[in-house]
Amino acid sequence: MNNEIYSNPLCERYSSKEMMYNFSPDKKFSTWRKLWIALAEAEKELGLEITDEQIEEMKKNIFNIDYELAAKKEKEFRHDVMAHVHTFGTQVPVAMPIIHLGATSAYVGDNTDLIQIKDGLHIVKIKLINIMNNLSKFALEKKSIPTLGFTHFQAAQLTTVGKRATLWLQSLLLDLEELEFRENTLKFRGVKGTTGTQASFKDLFNGDFDKVEKLDEIVSKKMGFNKRFAVTGQTYDRKVDSEIMNLLANIAQSAHKFTNDLRLLQHLKEIEEPFEKNQIGSSAMAYKRNPMRSERISSLAKFVISLQQSTAMTASTQWFERTLDDSANKRLALPQAFLAIDAILIIWNNIMEGLVVYEKIINKHIMAELPFMATEYVIMECVKAGGDRQELHERIRVHSMEASKQVKIEGKDNDLIDRIIADDYFKLDKEKLLSLLNPKNFTGFASEQTEKFINTEIKPIIEKYKDLLGIDSDLRV
């Protein structure tokens, strides 16, 4: 490692080996060579004079990439594709005459990008499924634990810990549905020529349009794609990059929402992300347990969301059949977005495997607010016993204001229920009134909703992708 130059923290600190490999020079340039081989094989199959020896020599050298020579050639040619054509040709001189035959630079560049997108989506899907599996287990396990619901971060009607987790899951379900759609509709650029007209291939195949179409089809299938663009310019439509970036940004939004909630809950001491035995929360304040995992996710998520505009601007400002002002941007935006999302999902899965719930603290917070929430029930019970609804409402309003002063000004416990019991007008049995304060009476169908959602919407997905379960979620730092 050269410590005198900038190093990308996504590679040095956060992302997985499989995602880093997906966007590595080895993956990129070996894929270029595989594309040249697929093109040669298809051209031979359709009648061009290409020998088995040429193809076999190319296959033997797919991963034998001379990066030093390629760099020298690129400096000479100022053209990365031709640099690698000549580098490959130097290693397989027998095949040099037919490497890249009829193709344009976008043949290897764009098709490789699409292969990396396809493989990157699969890596993301694996991690997404594992998080959804862990979240669903958490939701079912905690489906009946009452907790304060919040609107505007003000205490509202109760929900359950598990039901709240289904809200995080619902966001991921939307993301997975979009990911599956992108996987199923992703198209290959294929063999289209310099401006998309296949003019060079028309010459190679003596004007036989059907053969050129067959060439396009064969190469696409060889590279793992059943769908291909019917028309392109020199490049595939850059809206593809923008759509993929939208998906990645959507996943980032889901992750950020989760960490917002978790950081607030950790502040309340209700739920806490994992904290290791020797972990240090603060260099100055030794007692602190900072939610560093959640904060890291939110930081990376902001980065991914910020990249949305990059691919949108690129797609909207392309000229005619192609312009090269997309190239440098493409080298940065999509790979780094994939690497960041990969890191986010690793951290999220790590959190879910060690999430801690403090039920007694949760219940303490409930009981500080529940007397106010129970007043509607108190009024209804008293009306049944013959009381005047308007008079009851006014008395509870007055008692509530006084109890609120006790909490906010005096720093004492909420004594609203004691005030109501002491007020003879209410004519309520004390035991019955206290029984109303069981938090489970205030969670509605949260538990049932959780169970139904997991069983009907999540479990079929987990079953469908059960072969993807089980990943390493250890953090690198």
C-alpha cells in the first residue's frame, strides 16, 4: 500500500471483496477479453475465416494481462481499448488480426459495464435478502412488546417493537421489487457498431442483415443476457445508469431511515446497536456508547443519494449517437455507489445480528405517557356509570394540565391516574382503572399485522431466495 497517495475508503475500510472484485481492473479487462472471444466465436460460427487455434490462444490468456504494457500503450495511443487490443495481441499474435473485428470501443466498454451492473445487483440482492431475513425474525420475536409510537417525535398511540420493524422491512420490500425488475429487464448492448447501425458488420457479412442480427443474439447469450437493445447509438442508453442509480439511492434511503430511527431509540436507551467488549465510544468520554454503525450507514447513504444527480445529468446531456463526457463520470459514480451500498448492507446486517432491546426502559417510557393516552377510555367507562361526558372531559383536562406540570416543571412522575382516583366525581373502581393501563390494551392489531405481513409478504421471498442466506457480516473496521 502506497501511503503517499489518496486511497479510496470504500476499498480500504468498508466494502466486500466480491464487490471490489466486480469493479476491479482484473474483472474489467478479463471481461473485455471474454467479449472479444465471444465475438470471434460467433463470427466464426456465422462463416468468417477465424480458426480454432486463434480462439484457443485467446482463451488461454484471458487472465494473463500485462498491465505495464497496457499502460505504456495507452500513453502512446491515448486510447484505453486500443491499448488493450495491442496488449492482448502481443500475447496471442496468432489472433491479433481478428481481435475486436468489426467492433467499436463501446462493444467492450459498454457491455462490460452492463455485466458489472448485473453482477453487482446480484451481490446487493444477496445482502438485501439476508437483512430482510434477520429483520423478519426480529419483528416476529418482538411482535407483542408494546412501545411508544411517535408522530413528529412526540409520544403517540402505542405500537409494538416488532410492528415498527415491519416498517423498515416494507421499505426494503419496495427496494427488492425494484431490484428484481431491474434484473429482469436489464438489456445487453450487444454488437451494434460505431453509431449503432452495424455498418462494419454489414461489410463483414456481405449485407446479410439476418446474419448480423444472429451475431448480436449469439454474443449476447454467450455473455449471459437473454435481452438486448434492439437499437442503440454507439452506447447503450445512459438512462440505464440513471435507473440503476435510482435503485441504489432508494436502498440508501431505506437504510438511512432505519438508522435515523435506531439512533433516536438508542438516545432513549430503548434499543441499542451492538457494542463490542473493547469498543471505545469516545476518546474523551469513556462512558459513551456511540451508535457508530448507524452513523456510518447514514454517512454512506448520503453519499449514494448525492450521486443520483450525477447519472441523471449524464443521461440528459448526451449528444446524438454518443459523446465522451460520460466516461470519466461513469468510472466514478456507479462503481462507488455499488461499493457504498455494499458497505451499508454489510453494516446493517451486522447491526441486526446484535440488536439489543431494553424492555424495562421501554415500559418506563410507556408508563410516563400512558395515563394521558388512557383518558379517553376513562371517560367512556365513567359515562357508562352515569357520568356527564362534558364534565368528565373538563375535569380530566384540568387534572392533565396539573400532572403535566408535575412532570415538566417538578421533574416528578406522572400522577394523573392518582388524581383521577382521588376525584370522587369519577366513580371508578381503582383496580379496574389500573387494569386499563396494561400497555397491551393500546397496541391495536400491531401484533397481528406483524405476523400477517411477515407470513404473507416476507416469508415467500425468504423461501424463494433461501440459497442466498448466510453471509459474513463482520466489519473490517
